[in-house]
Amino acid sequence: MGYEVGVARIDITPPAAWIDSGRIWLWGFGVRTTPCTGVADPLEVRALAVRDGAGATAVIVTIDVGALHPSSTERIRLRVTGAHGIAGEYVCVNVSHTHTAPVFTSIPTWQPGVDHADPEYVALVEDAAVAAVDAAVADLSAATLEFGRATSSIAYDRHPVGAPMDPTLDVVRATSTTDGSTIAVLFTTACHPVCRGSVNVISSDFIGPARTAIETATGGTALFVQGYAGTCDPVLGDAATAGATLGAEVGSVLLGPMDPLDGPLDAWASSVELPLQPIRPGVVAATITRADEVGRWARWMQAQGDAVPATLPTPLQAIRIGTGRDAWYLAASGHEVVMDLAAAVRGLWPYRRVTTAAYCNSQLSYLPGRRVLETPLCTDFPGCNANYEGGHAFVWYGHRGPLTLDAERTFLDAQVQLLDVGWVPIGHATSVVAMASWRDRLFAATSNDLLWWRPTTPDAAGVVVPWRSMGHATGVCGLAVCDGTLYAATTDGKLWRRGMHGYDRGWAHIGHAQQVAAMTAMEGRLFAATTNDLLWRRDPVDHDVGWEGLGHAQQVAGLAAADGMLLAATHDGNLHWRPPVAGDVGWRRYGHAQDIVGMTAIGDVLYAATAAGILWRRPV
């Protein structure tokens, strides 16, 4: 499937008259006490529009400002929907988080001047965002899309107790199918744009030089999407040097092999309420007369009274371009998500190309995980000077307290639910006890000791053909196909095999397979989950060899293999994945799979039979 891609850019630097009059204040540093004094380099809104062959269109908008109120996102989305019919979940608004841009959202706990946004500037930026989308949609032309991943060297983990850096650098390139020219380059990594420090001049920080370097090398328009930069600062203190370094790193990705994207486009959006710690008794009264940010925080808590929010509303969004092995996912979260959660979010799903972006659609808080919250644990909020990201930052953002320690699990669970695409019924599968597949055929063993097959696709008239009997399959509890041969584990602890074709061909006994709950095959090997919650594998040879233990596999009801991963449906109604490597590497939940009695996969599609006798399918 081909794509159409359009791109546009619009300047959002405040007019010189506004700066000269002293009405423009810059956001991001608590030490600023005077308005902006000038412009070092311009700020921009940039928009990338992608349309698939069926007409579905997604738009990514990048804005050179520091914070973002969700009301701005909502107004931009409503105007885009009205003009182009693009639903809100297909529009992602990301702010770069540069600390040398005008205040764009009002937060009453900041110092005077920085605590409120100039309404005319807010309108200027929102108008520019909509105009950029209009221009990008008008600019749509035939293109191919590619994805590449490498690492960036520009950032370090600034948190007092650091974690291994996540320097992931993701790059998506759009190339014209007409003349082979580069239309756009979207690049994502995590780093606070604070190279310029608290100077009082407008700048996109390292982002502008990075975009310029990429555009000079490629001729296309570059768009920077900020990653999970909550605990990342630049290694290089000079914006020009940091930007040139990042631009060169993106250039290296563009020169190397990149993966083509192919298939339809889709998008999802949701939100999650992350719990905040309660206010300590007496702390508001004890700090309300202070003249600093703690005093402003106390007065803001008092002004809200019982209406102080107990949770942090956090928007989540996913845009998928392509399907299966040829897909790229943009997993977009609101707020300043800390760096070490990026690998956790990418690792939730068995998808190889997941780009994690923060500062999307709302940017009104830090979003630390458990590690940051605990190192060191904040016990004297609104103090917590030893833990900025997991403590004192919540004073500046005007929240009643930091997130609770279980907020990370709530956040990750919400990410799973966001991309849990669901199952679609496609027919019946009565009394199934095990399933397997080969090419375009499904195989099932049933509780009445019979073996069946059916194609995955309907016939020429659009009617799904029924299951066809293949003979007996007595006492089967696990079924797999490996290299064109059917293998079955039976309740008496034996392993059998037979050919896939022909009616009631005999099964040959080839060894033991004790306590099997489900079975599958991948890369020329058999895998089995057993009723004692263990995972095993063995070679499909015709004599009795031992099974190699691979760790745990708890409550497995169905087992499948796809795209180099093992997939398991469990009796508690969940869908999990793990790599097929030796060792107990752990399973990761990434969806639901209720009442499964047999499961298999063909390509990038899962098929499952349920206890109610229904056959279902979903993308892996």
C-alpha cells in the first residue's frame, strides 16, 4: 500500500513589538524575573500529514514551546476535524519542551510573569498549528516511508541515582515516489532542550541546529518529536554543537539500511488518571506565607479547597503506520515522562518499531516511575529538594503531591489497554482442545477425539467454508505444525506426529510430552507450556529426546508463535509474549484473551477458539 505525505512549517516567533514592549516572558526556569530581551533563533510549528491508500490520515504537529495545556490540543484538533474530517485521535501535538520559548500555558505556582500565558501568543501558536496542518494536507503527494533506529550521544541521566541511559534514536523518512527526493525526516530522541540555560532570549535550543543539519543534508523538512526526556539533560552545553551532533547521528541512520513501512494507517487515544499523594496535614498552613514557589503552591492549594485534584489526567495516543512486520507505532504520552520508562513501554508489545514520545497533547507535570520516586523517596513534600523529578517538580506544576509508587503500574497498564485492539469473531470452533496452523490452514483437535482443518479465508462467495474432518486425534492436549508435519501431545504424556494431508492417517509415537497444556512450533522447534506452569522446547526428531526448560509459563491455555515471539493466552483472560530464548526471561502482558481453549498464529494474525465454541482472530 502506498502513502501520500505532506509537510509544512510556520514561524511562531513573537513579533518584535511584543518583545520590545515587555509582554513576552520565557518559560522553564524559576530564576527568571524579567521579560524576554530578544531572539537568538526562531521558533516554529511543523506538521507532517500521512494518508494511506484507503484515505485514513494522521497528522503529527511539533511546536517549539515548553509546556502545553490540553485545551490548546483540543482546540487544534476540533479545527482540524472541521476542516479536513480528521478525527482527533489521528492528530498528535508534541511540544519540544525548549526552555527558551514564551509561556504557552498558565500555571499559578510559577513566579510572576511566568505564571500566565499571553492570550494573543496562545492564539498565534494555535492558529499557526492549524495553518501548518492545512498546508501539509494540501501538500500531500505520493511517497514511501522507512524506519530506522540507532542511538544518540547527546544526553545523560541527570537524576541523582542514575539508571542505564536509554539513548534510542528513531527516524522515519518520507521519500517522493515521483523523483526520489526526501520529503520529510521525523526524528525522536530524549533530551531536555536546556543548552542555553536561563538566558532571556528566544531559541529552539539544540533542536533548530539539528533540523538545519538534517535539511541541509537531505533537502527535506525535519521534524523533532521529543521523547521521554524527564530525567535527561544534554551532555554538550552548546546548543549549536549538540544540534550538529544529533543531526549527524540522524544522518547516519538515513545512510544505513532502513525498514520499509507498508499497510493501512490507524490511531487510538485514551487517558488515564494517575494517583497523586495526598497533602500532608498542616503543611499548607505552615508554608502559606512563604514568598517562594512553596508559598505559591500553598496558596494555590488553599484557593482550590476540596477541589484540589487527586489524580494527574494523562492523555495517551498511538498512531500506527503499516501492519505486522511492516508497521511503525508512535506511542505518545502526555507530560514529562522519565527516561527509564521508555524501554518499559516499548517492551510491552511484541512490535519491533515502537517510538516512545512524551510531551504530547498535554504537558503539565513530571511523570516519574517507581525508581525515580524512590531515589530518594520524598517524605517532606513540598520540600523534596533532593529529588526534583520525583518530588519538588510537583510544587512547580501545582499538584497536591508527587505520584504514588503504584502510578507506574497504572501507567503501563493503560498503555497496554490503549493498543489492545480486540478480537473479531470469524466463525465457529466447537469443542476445541488444541489448535495449530500451516500457511493458510487452521487445524483443531476436539474433545471428541477428532482432528479437523479449515481455511482462514472465505470462499469465492464470501462464505467461510466449514471445518473438515481429518480423522482421529485421541486425547490431544497440545497441537503444533513444524516443517509441514503435525505434532500432538496427549493427556497420557506422549508425543505423536502425522502428515498434514490425507484422512485418518496414523499417528507415530516419537517420545514423551508430560502435562502439556498447550503447544506450538517456531524456527524448527517444538514449544510446550505445561500444567505445572513451565515452558519447554525440543527438536522435532522421530525419537525420544529430552525437553529443555525455558522458565515459567503460568496458567497457559493457548500457545502460538509469530514474528519471532512466543504468545500465550492465559486462564486469567490475558495475552502475553516473550522471546523464545533460553532462560526465564519473563512474559509481558499486552492484551486480553478471554476463555481461550486453543490458539495459533499465521503470519501477523492470531486465531483462537474459545470455550463458547467461537473462532476469533486479531492482529498479533
